[in-house]
Amino acid sequence: MEIRSAAVIGAGVMGSGIAAHIANAGIPVFLLDIVPQEVKDGRGNDRSVVARTAIEKMLKTEPAPFMHKRNARLVTPGNIEDDLEKLAGVDWIVEAVVENPAVKADLYARLDAVRKPGSIVSSNTSTIPLKNLIEGRGDGFARDFMITHFFNPPRYMRLLEVVAGPDTRPEAVEALSRFADVRLGKGVVRCKDRPGFIANRIGTYWIQAAINQAMDLGLTVEEADAVVGRPMGIPKTGVFGLVDLVGLDLMPYVSRSLLNTLPADDPYRAIHREPELFTRMIAEGYTGRKGKGGFYRLNRSGGGRVKEAIDLATGQYRPSEKPSLESVGAAKQGLRALVEHPDRGGTYARRVLVDLLAYAASLVPEIADDVTAVDQAMRLGYNWKFGPFELIDQLGADWLAGALRDEGKPVPALLEKAAGKGFYRTEGGRLEFLTVDGGYAEVVRPEGVLLLSDVKRGSKPIKRNGSAALWDIGDGVACLEFTGKMNALDGDVMALIQKAIGMIGDGTGEWKALVVHNEGDNFSVGVNLGLALFAVNIALWPQVEQSVQEGQETYKALKYAPFPVVAAPSGMALGGGCEILLHCDAVQAHAETYMGLVEVGVGVIPGWGGCKEMLTRATLNRKRPGGPMPPIAQVFETISLAKVAKSADEARDLMFLRPTDGITMNRDRLLADAKAKALELAENYAPPEPATLRLPGPTARAALRMAVDGFRQQGKATDHDVVVSGALAEVLSGGDTDITEEVDEDRLLELERESFMKLVRTRATVARIEHMLTTGKPLRN
């Protein structure tokens, strides 16, 4: 079956977010909720006000549930009293109502009376066993029913836990899993019908253990988060920051739900606590970011914004302090260095990890058939860089077993089987995992998934230097990978691009296309600012200009290479990272790609052809308004305001992506999709024809500068904004030309380079670069 329409019952935060993400996939969806009592009493006439208000709220929410505001049109509001019959034709109905079995049972009976045979019904529950949900329902309902547990927010959290019952149709599970994978971009993990499934079963234990040990050892919340955070491959929020994010008031609810269903001997029961401090914080409204604050808060008294943290011993707030623990620094040498460090941070890390990882090992195969499902669930559901069994391999299975024995604690059977070998290994270039019977099995990727990490595991690079590598991904396609910090761009990257062009373009090699891709958190944040600042500070102006020209020539060579180049970005693609995308034949972008030319934030303009490419796209756009000024003004606004698309869909509006560029919802499928696009283009490929433009010159420059002066008078532009915008206007207007003359790409590149060099010599630009490197934020000077 194919899912072409859907409905979500329950317009709360989760339900409305699920509906929004289904709409992001281009699927029409009904969003239904109750008719409020005040409407029933005649104090209103919009019987679908709950759902309608939820949609309106999502259009204003940040981070946005919709990938594009127009997607909201695919969500039809309604109510369960008047509109259930409208669900007779939908293929998938998601129940996301209150976690009350009686309420759900009544809703299921009503849905069963109107839904079409074979339509899928799923619950978003995270606390109620599936067997309890279908109790009293007929065989037909049981065959079509399953649990689909989304994580909040549904657009951004990649995990979808799917639980099927003994009677659920395998083809229904397969159809929904495929839809969630390809269309919703989810990492689908099949779970067993156990309390908390996988991620929340282990995640709740981790949160409780981390909080307990922090309080027992007398750590501050900042110290705890510094340890149980990045050193372990966990987001920098750590544990207390995470609780603030999800809501402190949610934790007792989740805990009690688990306690109601967990086995009597489950270790979570032994560590569960509800400290009086937390109870008081909830009662006083200190529930986290959604309340007055939580373990952290911003004190705005006196007109300031002072970050404060709560003292776990006294319950009083104090100014937040940056923790100073030697163990956190030692963690750069590996996880073992962290847990074996003698300071209290090391002791804390050891206590948390030993108990947590032993707990995870004890749950397989109870909650999942194999360790890969557990690791994937924790990576995608909690944004951990490593799953529990990957963390065990970092510590060593023998080390963990020894630590448990030293503390007089039992060693899980699965951990015993990993003794002397570990949970993962590479055999013949293929990744394998330890099975529950003690053997190894290959990690099999779903059809249509190609990971660069798998390619790298089984081969050596074609070429490599300090900032980039070139890989053979099969079928005559090479892949260029950035490898520097934050995938920043420098001379080594440009050198390898030039080598790749020579190797692929000579027609004698085995390659016929190039994909630009990496698996970092961000595609590229642009130029290496540290190197640039060093050159500027010692006035190496010829070197700076050479770097700019080298980038321009490299990107131009990429654009006109005799083979197709397809970029496959995800995460941030900013500055020079965006400019390389603009020079590719095609872009296959992950849906969560955030693109922008943000150079004005550091006091310069795009210097590697970004201005030239955007101006060309806007001018040659057949749908643009007539006259020479509209495309210039459009590009000027985009670059001068450093606009960043908040999704690949929005990137089309800003012309960073063309209508013909593709969007992939599931990041794991991105490289395969890009490779397929490259092979398609390789058939009878011919490079693009160079474009020439007719630009107004001084008249356009004067008009743009007048607009900027107006913004300065209104206080919306700083003095240096005016200088930077003036340089941008010089480029986009075509310099000293007029509408009767043709301006080619080389002239526009020359204008970019000249304006860039003028700006980089100013003190105000240097100050912006230094501020960005120090704080990560733009300076408004």
C-alpha cells in the first residue's frame, strides 16, 4: 500500500507537530481535536478552534515545525465530533491524544466505525503497551494497528520507534516504515512492546542516574553538564540542560508511567528519586525553558540578562560559572581517560557510565533484537554521537565488566559474550555487530542507503591532504569530502578540487562524475577565519588576494568542468560552503540544509563567485519582474541582510537552490540520491554556456546606497554596514558600466575581488572577524 493521505487526532504540541511534518512530506493531513466546552456552551462558534489555533501557532513557532509556511495549507483543521467521517478515505490515522487508556479506547471504537478497510491506525504513545491499547478491539483493527512513537519536535528529531503487535500485518508495518523513512526522513527502529520501548527506557535511566550522582557527589549543574555532555558525545546541554529543554514537570510523569509497567526487578526502580527541590521547583513554575527557568535561568532584573544556575544543595540561584575540571580536558584523549581521572568529574563519569552501560547491555534482547537498534535509537532520539554499545567499545568490554565486578555488581550476559572482542568490528571492509548468541553479523543498510563512512571503512582515498579527501563511491563516481574543523575551507581544499578536476576531466580515468559531500554535522561553515585573520593581522595582502583569486578560479573550474558535479549538503552551508553549491551542476540537498551567504557578518562580501552566481540566477530568471533593477535589488537584499534559508525548501525561495535541484528527506539516503543524479547527468553531459549580463552601473549603485542610507537613519544599519553594503552595490551594479555594455563572469569576479580586498583592510572588518572567532556571533559596529 502507499500512503497518500493522513489524519492526526490530537492537536497538542506532539500531534500538531506530527501533522506539520506529514505536510512537509507533501501529504494532505487532517488535524482534529475536541470541541471546547465554551463553544458547546455558546461562547464561541468555531468548533474546530483547537486545531485551527494549533496551526496558527505553528506558523509563528521557532524552530519552525513547517519546512515552508505554504505547507500549512496541507493541514485541514477539524474536530472529532463533526469530522471523523472525513477520515473514511485516509490511508494513515495517527492518534496523539492524552495518555489515558479509556479515552484512547473510546476514540478507537469511533475510528473503527468510519475508517476504510486496510487503513493504518497508529498511536504516538510512549507509555501504554500495545496489547493494552487494542484490548476489546476486533481482529481487523488489530491487524491494522501499531505504535509509531515520534520524538519532539517531530520535524527535527530523526527517531521513529515502531512497535507492531502479534497480529499486525507485516505489509502494513513495511508500508509505514518505508513512508516514514523515505518521505518523513526518519530513522525507523523496530522495537518490542516493552515499557519505554528503547530510547526512553534507556534515556530515563540515564537522566535519573546522572542527576542522582551529581547530587551525591556535590557537583554543580554546570560541572555535571560539562562531564555528561560533549566528552561522552552527548549534546552540550548535558543532563540538567536537557531537562530544562523538555520540561522538569514532564519527568515525574514519565517516571511514574515507567514504574507502572516495568518489571519488579528492573534496576530503574532502585535508583528512582523525586527530590524535594525538584517538587518545589515545579510547584513554583521553574519547569525549564517553557517556565520561569529551571536548573538554569536568565535573571533580567535591573534590565540585564545574567545567566544563573541553581545550587542543588541550597536551592538558591547564583551566577552561572564556567566549570573547571581537569577530567573534562583529559577526555580529549578518549573516554577511558575521562572515567579514570581522579578528580570528581572523572568519578562522576565513571559512576554514571558504568551503571548506564550495564543497564543497556542487560536489556538486549528484551527491548530489541540486537545492539544496532539500541545504538541507533539513542543516536537519533537523544542526539548522542555514540550509542551505548559504541561507548562500551570505547571503554572496552573487559574494562566495563571489570568495573562492575570491582563494585560487586552483576555482569550482563551479553557483556560477558563481548569479552576480549567488543560489540562492533570491521571484517573485510564491512561493519559487523555482536549478536545475542555471541557471533557476528553484518550491519545491513536499507536499500537505497549509501554512507560515506561505509565507503571509507572498506577502501583507501584516491587522494587526500590535510583538509579534504577524494573517495571512489562506485559506478565511476568520485566523492570530494571536506575533513577540516567544521569543514572550513582553505588552500588544501582548493588544491584537492583542482586535482580532482584534472583526474576526472582528462577522460582517461575510471571516473565520470563528482559528488561533493561529507557526513559532518555541517556541510561547511565557509572559509577558515583563523587563517584569514592571521594573514590580515600581519598584512600579508598578496597572500590574502591570492587566496581569494584561487577560490574564484577553483570554483569557476568546477562549474565548467567537462563532467557533472553534484553537491549533497546537509546542516549549515554558509559563506564559501554556499558558494561551492552555487557553482555545481546540481544540488541534492538534505531537507535540513541551512544555506546562506553570510559574509557581511564578518565585514566582507562573498568573494568566491557568490555575488556573480546569485546575480546571474536572478537576472536570467524568466519569471522575474522586467527591468534591470529587480534582480539586482533582490540579490542585494539577500546578501546584505545575510539571509539564511531555514530549510532546503526555503533555499529555493532565496535562489540558493534552483527549481531543478533535489531535496532528500532522509539524510542516510542523501549520498545515494546525489550519486544517482550525477550518473543521470553524465549521460551526454556538456558544461554550461558562460553567461553575460547587462547591468546599469552607477545608477543602480546610487539607488542601492540611497536605500542603505535610509536604513542607517532609521537605526537599522550601522556605519560599517553602510561601508560593506556600498562595496556589495559596486559589484552587483557591474562597476563602471551601463546597460548598453555586456559584463562577463570574469569582470564580476574582478569586482568581487577588488571590493573584498578594500573591506578586509579596514579596522572595522578586522574587528568583526575577531569578534566572530571569539564569540561565534556577529559584531554590530
